[in-house]
Amino acid sequence: MVKEVYKNIYTFQVVLPKSPLKATNIYIIKDRDKNLVLDTGYHTQETLDSMLAGLADLGLEMSDTDLFISHMHADHSGLASNFKSAGCKVYASVADGKIINDAANGSYWQLLYKLLDYFNVTGGETMAHVFHMVKRGQVHMDEREGVLYFTKLDDKYDPSWLKSV
């Protein structure tokens, strides 16, 4: 159900399947020349269907809008590629934009797999395991020149393995 929250600003919910959140709020700023969608929900068919239905209730199609991603969580950015494919401009912070572009061109995933390999994370373990290692003091995070490096505490600082990505 679409609700006008202020003149030319609307909100509706898109479903978040298999999430305890159940749904997230989407905001639309309507203008006669272009419209702006704030956030998207997950990258699932159910979320896409509810996004398209909400836009249709406003007399819009995805291609009638641009997209602003508030931050890089899956429940806020999941449908970004759908908007891009529809010819929309996608706006995000510089940091989030880099993550989005790196995920799209594969370098993010290459880095992730290098991190998993570097920390011997296998099987059912995930990046969460690496962050638990950080929390327990088994690894050190160091931000130099705007890049976040992970080093094992028993290693000398040598992020050369990371530079090849």
C-alpha cells in the first residue's frame, strides 16, 4: 500500500523473504521530469515483484526513476542491478559505489576468496569467521592509504598478497 508522507514523497514496503524483518520501506520522490527511489530491498523475485507493484501504484515503471542507495546492506541495495539494467542512474556514496562496482566486475569476490584462503577458512565457515578472529585478537585490521588490510598477528606486515587483486 502506497502512502504519501509529504508532498511528492511516497513510501511503500517491499517484501524481504526469509528475513526476520519481513519487509523494508521504500521511498519515492516524484517529479515531473525524473523520480528517485531510495533503497531497494533484497535481490529476489519476490522483492522485485513488490517493488514493481509499488511503482505501478504510483503510475511509474522502473525506467522512470533513478536510484539512491543509502548504504550497502543487501536489504537496501539488492535490486541495484535491476535499476541499472532498466537504464536508471544509480547513486551511492564513494565507498559503497566502489563495493558495488567491484562486486559487479568480480574483484570484490576475488578479494573475498583470497581473504578466506589466507585465513584458512573452509567448508561451512564464512567471512564472519574472519571477523570473529579479529574480535578474539587472532588477526589485526589496519587501514593504510584507505585500504583495509588483514594480517595474522604472527605475520610481519606484508599485504603483498592483497595488492595483486
